[in-house]
Amino acid sequence: MKNADMLVKLYNLDSMVQADFEVRRPRKSEFLALVDWVGARYSDTWRAEVEHALKISPPTCFIATEYSKITGFCCYDTSALGFCGPIGVDVAYYGKGLGKALLLKTLIEMKQVGYGYAVIGWVRQDNFGFFQKVAGATVIEDSFPGIYTA
């Protein structure tokens, strides 16, 4: 299996998760910088999804910053309603808990707005462990290519 969707039971998440990073919605003055940051590091599809998330009020996207520099982001309801992602972290922050903080903030927000479950779409097999460990995600069998067909 190459890629697959994963399912998260949001009602099992603790809404008081402590994080070592500040994760928040981007300010309007940061919208263009966020779109540029994502566009420089990831695909045009992810850039378009972030643009979509920023057009919703309130934005369905969260960012992490350090000294006004964007270090990561996570969105929801961009590919489809109930989907979490895309999520991306600056390589300098790999293994430091930033991805975990972004993912949990986003999933908890999804829970608070009324979702019972979230789908994390198009997860690469080498990332299954991260989503399983952080959020208890399980692979949805036969979900390739899912909604991501041409």
C-alpha cells in the first residue's frame, strides 16, 4: 500500500492538550506569506488548499511561528468536508513536536465545530506511524486513491 486515507475518532481526543509551540489561526496580514511559504515548499495543490482555507471565516487553517517566521501549518475542510490536511512543518523542526502540536490543534478544532471523526487524506505509508501515535488514526482499507482521482 502506497498511500491511504486514515480515520481519527475525534471524540477520543483530549481537548486540553498541552503543546510546546504556539499554534494559532493566521492573521490576515500573514495570509500571503503563508501561501508563499507553502507554495515554495510543497505542491500547487497544497498551496491551493491553503488559499481555500484562508477564504473561509474563520480560516480553517492554523500556523506556528517563531519570531514572526512561519514554521508550520495545518488545515481542514480543504480537500473535502471532514478532511484534515494538508499539514507541513519546516524541516528544521522535524522531530521536535511541532507537527504533533499543529495536528492536535486542528483535530480539536474539528471536534469543537461538531465533527465526530476526521479523515486524514492521502497519507504516505511512511507517515502512518506519526498519525497513529499522535491521534490514534487507523488506515482506511481500500481508500486509495479515494477522493483524489483525476
